[in-house]
Amino acid sequence: MYNENGNYEYYQMNQVPQEPQEPQQPKEKKDYTRAKKLAKKVGALVLAGVLVGGSAGLAFQGVTYAAGGSENEKSTSSTATLQTAAPVSDGTINSESLDVSDIADSVMPSIVAITNQSVQEVQDYFSMFGMGGIPQEEEVESAGSGIIVGQNDEELLIVSNNHVVEGADTLSVCFNDGNVYEASIKGTDSDRDLAVIAVKLSDISDDTMVSVKAIQIGSSDDLKVGEQVVAIGNALGYGQSVTTGIVSALDRTLEDGSDATFIQTDAAINPGNSGGALLNMQGQLIGINSAKYASTEVEGMGYAIPVSEVQEQLENLMNRTTREKVEESKSASLGVSVQDVDSQVSEMYGLPEGAYVAEVTKGSAAERAGLKEGYIITGFDGESVNSVSDLQNLMQYYAAGEEVEVTYQVSDGGQYKEQKVTVTLDQAQAQTEENR
């Protein structure tokens, strides 16, 4: 997308000027046995996308997060796996080329629209120009896409982009039949901009279960430049749309400082398409739409995450514990003041990306666990931390008293080495009172 100066911005939230849909209330089940049998055949999972936040130099005390919601919920479900295309004797994928309309008809039941509602801090006119003023909070709604990729005993699973679901206070998923349900975050990977979200099967009506299915996973390793592809997603938040094009290039890197590679395509990928599907002509998922390169001089450069490169990570995210945001009375504190180490700072000073520990509060959970000033937090309970906002978003889902593994980098003879420590989180309110 473009900013007001005509420069490219990598991720941009698509704010949708429409009334938010109320989540569909669970319907009384008439014959759930039939639906469940069908669900086992088709599986299910979804994805979505739009947005990234955080600014260099941002510091906060206590890394304390309070959010409305229910207690943490742990899943005891069976292992979920992706539905991959079956190979034939010569090693190729067993499939035949389809018409674009056939692909759209076959794949639409696997694609969902995702709505992210969050409260964000915005600056007023005076604070923007350093004239005082107080930043205001307002509710922001953004749209993205998702892909149903499987299910477990309790949940329908959907894959999307991390930037689509990041910072959400409420996530809503609209299925192919038009019904809308609330979703929870299953797992995220900010390094690869991946997220898996889940909708409880107990909330989904029989009619909806019959209308959806899990997508079939193809092989992005077998792609060739010039091969025709199809993109499907919730463009501009208006609903699902279909575009077609070719694979323009493979193994592309973007100017965001990461080592991730992408599929480049000229199939139109617009705001709201993030988290949607890039498909081969057999209707198989070969990429997860993630970004569009936009400037006044450029047209037809969209990017997708190659599915074969992230298949293992997707299955890992699908089988994480589903968490809900904790109630304010149970919110937790780590007890540190941190600052961003973004890609520019990382490259300039040779530091790992993450949350730099500028100060450790005396007697805090961090001090008891041995965290010290100068350490750079790069992981939290198995999730990657590339910024202060990453740490902030993760902390919203953990209650005081929980034990979590914190990954950090520490300088050793000029080289940074990774270490891990188990931290028992403090009560956020109690920590705040002690700091006064």
C-alpha cells in the first residue's frame, strides 16, 4: 500500500467502514453425529491477515497486560494434521488441471473472512505535532482472510497471517454460508507472519459444518516460473473474490530485514487478501497470501508464503494450546522495562531482534528468574518475540502464577548466545502497587 508520500508500506491494515457482524449464536444440534462424521472427512482450518505494530524506542514498565476475557483454556484435543495431495508412482502430485471457475467452486468452502476488532491508541492533532495533547484510544476494525486447514476433537482450525490477528480484542470468522462465529488464537509465528486460529466445534451449527471443508495442501517446491495460479481472499473486506495470474518469481526476499522467501505473483493481492489462498491449477494450496508491493511506479507484484517451507511449523501451531485473554484481575507481570531492537537497529549494531531489557524491577519475577539488564528477550513460551509489541500481545494470554519459558540472547565475548529460563509470572496489580 502507499502512504501519503507515495512510498511503499509493507503491511497495512484495511479499515472497513461497515457495521461489525454479531457472532452467530450456537444453534441447537439436531443430528451432530452426522455432521461430525462429515467433519472428520473434510477436516477444517482457517487463516486471515492485516497489520503490524510497534515502534523503536518504545519502553514500558513491568510488561504488564490487562485485558477483558475468560480464563486460559487448555485443549485436550487429538493431533491435527494438514491434508496433503497424494503423490503418484513417478513422484508427481496426483491431479489434473482445472478451470478457474472449477477451482473457485471447489475451494470457496475452505476460505473464510476474518474481522479483527481492537482498541488502539491514536494521536490527536496537537500530540502529532508535539504541541501537547493526549493520545486517545479508539476501536479499530480490520479485515483479512483465512484458510481452513484441519480440525481436532474440539476445534475447527484456520491459518492466516500473524499481522491479520495481531492485537485483536475480538476475532470473528465468516464462513462460506455467511454465518459468523468468534475465534481464538491457537498459535502465532511472527518470524514467518503465520497464525492459526480456532473456532469451537460446539459453537458451529450443523448447517455450517456441512458447508465447509479443509483445503488440500499442494507442493510449492514443484512450482515453476510462468505457471498459472489463482488467488482467493476477502479483498477490501467486501467478501471473497477470485483473481488469477502467473508465478512471476520464486525465492523472493522483501526489504524488511528478514530471511524469509516468498512466491512472487502478478495475481491481484489487495488489502484484505492477506491470509488468503494462492492455488495451483489443481485447486491445491501452494501459498499463503501475505503482502503486496505497492508504489506509484509498480503494478502486479504480490507475495505469498510458500506452503512447503512452513508446513511443519503450521502443524506445530495447529497443535498448540488454545488460549483466551485473561481477566484484568488475573493479568500478569514480568517486571522489566524493555525497548525494541528492530531490523534496522539489529543490522546497525549487530544485535538480535527482540525486546531489549533496559531495567529489571527489584523483587520481580524477572529478577527472581535471573534476567538482567542488557539481555534481549527473543521468545516467550515457545513463541518468537521480535519486538516489544510481540511480547505485549503474548502476555495478554497468561495469568499471574503461571510458569513460562523465556528465551533470551546474552552477549558472550562479543557474540550473542541463546539461553532459556523458567519464569513464574507476578500478579500485575500487585507488582504495580509495589512500584508506586
